[in-house]
Amino acid sequence: MAWQSRAVEPSRSRRTGRRERRRAEIRERIFRAALGLFAERGFLETTVEDITEAADVGKGTFFNYFPTKEHVLATLGAERLAVIERAHKRAQTGEVLPRLRELAVEVAGQSSESAALLRAIYAAHASCKPVRAELIKRLHAGRRLLTEIYQIAQERGEVRRDQSPAELARLTQIVFLGVILAWAMNPDSPLRRTAEQVWNLFSADLRVDRKHKTTGEHSGQRRQQ
């Protein structure tokens, strides 16, 4: 009996592994089909039936993976948030500004698959309350992580301290949301390269200015005297 138990277990594990891979493949197929249609037709104009037909699955199969088509965009947003979470983790053990640069460029790289898709997503955010609510929730989650990253940077003396970490996080989000939106409206150059150029300008003002810092310290000392 013990021998039979050992023989059955690997077979059961292989079957479970195949089922999980199959589920992941179907989910990815539905996800990619939906994004393609959003880019082609727009989010509001795309129906669940359109998605299932493009993905070659039944309507019931779609709902096994996504409760609504809005959840497809939520999945896309979760991928973006995961990028910030990874940057937050890496910031614990090394210089912060290089991690922030990687974050800005990586998010831009993720977003540059299709300008038409980005326009559809922005339109959905503007016109669909559930989608907008999901975006706001993700923005708040991302801003909290960015705030913690900037707090680490300030504690290590990498970033100026005349602005709060929360304000730096807010401004960073605004700048790069604007970069991605501007590119979606007019994709006249590679988005990743544009993000790098914007980050170089933005980060130059983030860094601690030693001369300014020294001057500020002297001024403070004079005021105290």
C-alpha cells in the first residue's frame, strides 16, 4: 500500500500541474483577446461576447476567470502595481534613486504596447465609474508604496528633504501619468526613451544639492544667532 501511495502521488501532481497550466493559458488568452479588442474598438464598445468569440471560449468560461470586463482592466492595473511593489522591495537593500529610475522606465515599457489601448483605457477611466474607482484605488496603493520609497531615500540622504515623501510620491505619479497620456495621444517617439529623458530631468531636482543644503544650514544658524 505504501508503494502504491508513492506511485499515485507523482501522477496526481502532474495532473494538477497540467490543469493549472491549462487554466493559466486560457486566462491569458482571454486577457490578451480583451486588450486587443479594447484597443481596436474601445472599452465601452467591446462586449463580453466579443471577447469570448475572439478568445474562442464560452461565455461561462470568461466568467470563471473575470467577473466582468472591468476586471480585465483591474488585472492590467494589478500588473502595474506589482512593478511598484518590486521596486519597493529592492529599495530596502540598495540605493533608492536607481530603483525609482528602473520603476519609471519599466512602467513606461509596460504601457508602450499600444497607444490605442492606452487611449481606450483612459476613455474608460473618464466615462465608467467602476473603472475610475478601481484606478483611484490603485493610485492610492501605488502612492503609499512610493511614499515609503521616498522616505527611505530621505533617511539615507539621497533625496531632498524640503518636500514630504508623500508630496514627492504625488508629484512623481502626476508627472509619469502625464508622460504616458501624452505619448498615447501622440506616440511620436519610443515611450521608454521618453520616460528615461523625463526621469533624468526630474531626478536632477530630487537629488540633495550639497551647496544648497550647506547654504540653508548656514542661514538657519544665522537666524538662530
